[in-house]
Amino acid sequence: MTTYQNETTDYTKTLRLSASADTVFHALTQVSGLSSWWTRATGSGNAGGELRFYFDSSVDACVMTVDQAQHPTQVTWTVTECRFLPDWLGTQPTFTIEPIDHDACELHFRHHGLTAELDCIEMCTVGWDTYLASLRQYVQTGQGAPFTNA
């Protein structure tokens, strides 16, 4: 479910996943996992680390600091550089993982600062919907559908 209520509401989505909280946490903090469902990534997904995500070119990365990586329930990033998508600068993608049992969890995603007032909102909403579905596919089957022109 994607939620939008007004111009000041952040993009949010909740997914129920047939995967353990550990599996989802690792997909959000390990470069190999991130590259398997979103796009090519480098760096460290540990708290205090920096992740670089590559989309259209290997030169311009979307750079995020890892503010929080609390195993297995919370991952928060802050976008510190993103030349090709300047609306994202200073925003915070946040993943909250709620374990249901040993092989299921609920993922609450919120991109703080990604609101309807931004120019990129339609493209970004479609993008997050697509890649969160890829994350679901990856944690449930081992095969995601990441961006491939990176």
C-alpha cells in the first residue's frame, strides 16, 4: 500500500514479506543485497558507513550516509549527494522491519522528505513502487529485478 495524503506527507509503503527480518535486514545493508534488488551499490551498509548507488552513469552516484543499521529492525539513510536527482538531497529513506515470526515480517518504508511538492514525485513514486516490489521478490525468491543500466 502506498500512502499520500497531502503535500507535506512523505512517501510511505508497507509490505508483508514471506522472509525473515534477518533476510530483509541483510538485503538493506549488504552491498550484494542492495545490488540484487535496487541498483549497483558500493560502500558500507553499517551504521556510520556510506553507500554509493549508481543508476545512469558510473561517475555520478547517489550517495547516502547510513545513519542507523540496527539489526534486524531499522535502517535509515540520509542522501548527501545526488546530482541527477537534486530533490533527494537531505531526504531520509527509512526501513522499519517488524518481525512476525521466523519466516515472515512487515516492512514499513518511509522516504522522509519525498513529498508531493517535489518535482520528481511521480517518477520517484513509480521508482520506489517498482524497486520495493523487486526487494520483495529478492527476499522471497533470491532473485530481484534491479536497475540494469548502471
